[in-house]
Amino acid sequence: MDTATWARRILALVVDWFAATLVVILVLGGVDQWAGDRAAGTYVLGVFVLESAVFTALSGGSFGQLATRLRVVRVVDDRLDPRPVPPHLALLRQVLIALVIPPLVYRPDGRGLHDLAARSAVVTLDTYRALVGKAPASRE
């Protein structure tokens, strides 16, 4: 099973976190209110979890994953399935990512505990396209 590189996944996480931070800054009314609000970090975490879970369930990846050409796919009987992860499993996956430790404990194929729990895997866009029959798989 060919999964995405850790560098690409971390870049997607940074993009998602930055986007969540911008949303919270806009909702709170600017940087001054965000910087002065002790709960701002909790708000960012909540927006991150909800945004990435909703995007993953609806479009196959969080905003950051889509921007970095990654997709989250189902794993059925140890085979990649291009359909998006169901909403309840997408939310479970993101909550486990927010706990930090599950993504750091992973199998040789690159799937962390969060992916095992959600029966998912993160793949490159080329691998995803090959799964849906739109292009041959290649290493990025």
C-alpha cells in the first residue's frame, strides 16, 4: 500500500492550522482580540478538527491535504478504496490527530493509529487518480 510521505502530510497540517487560525482571527474581530483571548488556541483546535473532518468526509481530504495534492481514502480488506471516509470516521480521525500521539504511532506502511481507527489512508493525488481509473499511478 503506497501512502503519502510524512513531509507532505506535515505541510498539509501546517496549511490547515494556518487556515483555522485565520478563521478564528476573523471571527474574533482581528489579531488584537485573538492575541488577547486565552481560549483562542482552543478555538483554533476546534475549527481545525471540524474543518478537516467536514472536508475529509465531503471531498476526500482537509483543505491542507487538497492544497498539497493529498487525499484520504478508505481502506477495505487491506485495499485502498477511493471513496471518501464516512463523516463519523472522519471526525474520529481528526479528534485522534488532535490528540497528537496517534499519528506518531504508525505501521511500516505509514498509517498511524488515527488511520487504523478510521480505516483510512493518506495517498497522493496520482495514487488517488489511479484508484478511480483516471491515470496511472506514479511516485511523487
